[in-house]
Amino acid sequence: SDEQKQILKQLVEDGPDPDTDGVVRWRCVDLKRVVRDRFGIDLSEVSLGRVLKQLGFSRISARPQHPMQDPEAIATFKKTSPQWSRRS
């Protein structure tokens, strides 16, 4: 229903609570579980994605990052241009 969609929209905008929801960001599989528990509706992940798209949300994924990545090594090997080539 429209009321349930508005509750879902607010839930997504507020984001998950790691203590109660057990996740740090929403995925469709996590939202599917929440919708089933709160509303008693068992949607597929594809159907839930369609509902989220209707509510104005889009799929966004973060760029992967290696867990052992060293920020100092990145700064050391970062490409920099000489001053004379930066001028127009």
C-alpha cells in the first residue's frame, strides 16, 4: 500500500541501525527481510528493487577497496605533474 511504501522510503532514507538491523548499509536482501518482518509481505529482491526505483532510489555501489591498502603507499606512487605543465 502507499502507507507501507512511505514507511519503506523513510526507513531507507534513515539508513540501518547496526545494533538492531545488523548491517551498516541497506542491500535488497536486507530490506527484503525487514519488509517480511514488519509488513508480512514476501517480495523477491527484483520486485523490491522495482518498488525502490518507484520511490526514487537508484542503485549505488561503493568502489571496492582492498582491506590491506596502505594510504602512505598510495600517496608515494600517486602521479603528479610538474608545475610548468599545469599552467594553461
